[in-house]
Amino acid sequence: MKLEKVLLYGFIIWVILFFVGWFLMVILPNTMNIIMLILGALLIYTFSRVMLDERNMFAVGIVWLLVNFLLDLALIFFILGNESYFSVWSIWVFYALLIVEPAVVKKLSKE
């Protein structure tokens, strides 16, 4: 596994969703969770397709989960002080997608 590439893609996923989330929180606060889940699933799918040459996509998903969780914990929970962030259902669904979707994409992409 090319750890630098996997970490970079995990960070890019987090940065895109972080800034889109801030934008959506102001523009569409009622539907933000659903839009973020759809966008997150599309980002995971896109980066999973790029990483198809990896042997263990489940490990890629675990690394992406760790990157996203640690950045959420550090920035949103501790620095910004949003104590209710992890009580939102869509965050936990997204974390599950981070683990499962790369392996599913690899399995379904075998020719």
C-alpha cells in the first residue's frame, strides 16, 4: 500500500467535505446531512476507482476512516468546540461508508 497516496486522498476527502459542509450549513441547513452523504459517497467512489491497483482496499478504507475521524476530532470537536458533532447520524453512516465502499468498489470492478 502506498501510504502517502492513501493518506493524501483521505485528507483531500476530508478537506472537500469540510468546506462544502460549512457552505451547506449556511445555505441549506435542513438538507445538509443528505447532501453531504451523497457527496461523500461520490468522493469515496472516485478515489476508490483511482486506488484500484491496491491489494487491500479494506485497509485503504480503514486509513481513510482514521484520517477523517482524527481530523474531525481535532478540528471540529476540540478546536471549534462543536460537542454535538458526533451525535449526528450522518457522520457515523459516512464513517461506515469510508470503511466499506472502497472494498465494494474493488470487488465490483474486477473484470
